[in-house]
Amino acid sequence: MAMVQLLSKRNEDYWKETVTNAAVKVLSAREYLVAEQMALGSTNAAIATQLKLSPNTVATYARRIFRKLGITRRSQIAQRMHLAQ
């Protein structure tokens, strides 16, 4: 029984890592930076100031991130970014 649990845990860890890394790898470098800030709870305005971008540009990146990762809420970005580390 312990061996089955160990194998299941390995498979689960492998699956999480593979899926998460694949999802994060689809983002461009700039999208990844924006996603990191979104995961930390920053607003679009704060991200724009920090990365020296227009708020409209940040909003565009956010839409692309949502589409590429197949998510609909900012909290889901935080979950993906947390799993990627």
C-alpha cells in the first residue's frame, strides 16, 4: 500500500510540474513579469508604474495571460505562479 501511495505521489508531482511549467512557458518574458505582479496582488496601475508601461498595455498583457493560461480570474494566476515555483 505504501508503495502505491509513493508512486501516486510521484505521478501527481510530475503531472503538476509538467502542466504548470508548460502553461507558464507559453507566456512571453514580459507577460511573465506582469503575471508575477498580478500573482502578488498588484493592480494594473501599480504594475504599469513598476514596469514603466501604460495601464492599457498592462491590461492587454493581462488579457493575453488569461487566454494563454485558460483562466478567468486573477486568483488563478496566483495559483499557477505558486505551482510553478
